[in-house]
Amino acid sequence: MAEYSLKTPLKDEDIKKLKAGDKVSLTGTVYTARDAAHARLVALLDDGKELPIPLEGQVIYYVGPSPTPPGKAIGSAGPTTSYRMDPYAPALLDNGLKGMIGKGARNDAVVDSMKKNVAVYFAATGGAAALISRSITSAEVVAYEDLGAEAVRKLTVKDFPLIVAQDCQGGNVYEEGQKKYRKE
């Protein structure tokens, strides 16, 4: 498994070299959004309206951070389970999204869309929310403030530690990891 340092926005050539299981240190801008925000974003796309965030080459982190303590950029910011975003992810990928961060495997429609659109799904370590938040140097709400912790935020991250969970060729760390322990 390889290790890479990547900067956002992501480019196809960055994504094509990644394989399931690779370690990535991500630096740049990452947007946050969970299911309620995803539903609103896709509704805007369906209505032909402009999104409140750019998608081209961007990464969305599935997180609802805890309240921000004094002197910090953000509270604990651990990943949420990604399957709740699966109904919305293909539309966002079709409109330029290049990366997603969460935990847990994705459905076949998302995987097919990742292959078609040259995109990647990263896993962030669940249970390490306080440690992950150290990689976030700034956070600002940019859309849907009424959603509270689930509002869309623009994060600036530095050396955000990730694992390639599912690559654009169909490699899947969740499936590959299980094969090692299955008895045939």
C-alpha cells in the first residue's frame, strides 16, 4: 500500500493512482454535509439552481461536529456512516464532486458513479473524532445554518489522515479485508 499527500481540489490524475488501502494525507478545502444537506443540494440540482458550494474537484466530509470549544477551529469531528448519503451521491458526483469522506461501505450505484466520474471514497477513523479535529485549521458555516451541527461547513484541513476505502477502479477495502478472514 502506498502513501500520498494530496491537495484539494482533486484532479483525475490524483484519483486514478489511488488504490483501496492506500494512506492519504489531505490538505486544502473540504466541505461538510450530511443527509439533510445532501437532500437540499440535490433538490437544487434537480431544479437547475446554483449550489451554495462548488463541486468541481471538491471533497465532502460526512460529519456533524460537536460544539466548538474556546480557542479551537472546530469541536470533535468524527465521520458518520455514509450509506445515508448514497441516494444523493451519484447526482453530486455527476456534477463534479471528486471525493467523499465517511465510514462504512457504499452501495453499487455510488461505486458505479465513482468509476464513471473518476472519484474516490475515503474512510476516516471512527472513534478518533478529537484527534481528527486537530487536522482542521478553520471551519465556517457556508449553507443551511438552520441544520445546526449538520449545516454545510467549509473546512480548511492540513494533513488530514485518510484511507482509500473505495477507489475509482472498484477496489474496496471493506470487501478485500473480509476476504482475508473468510474460509473457502
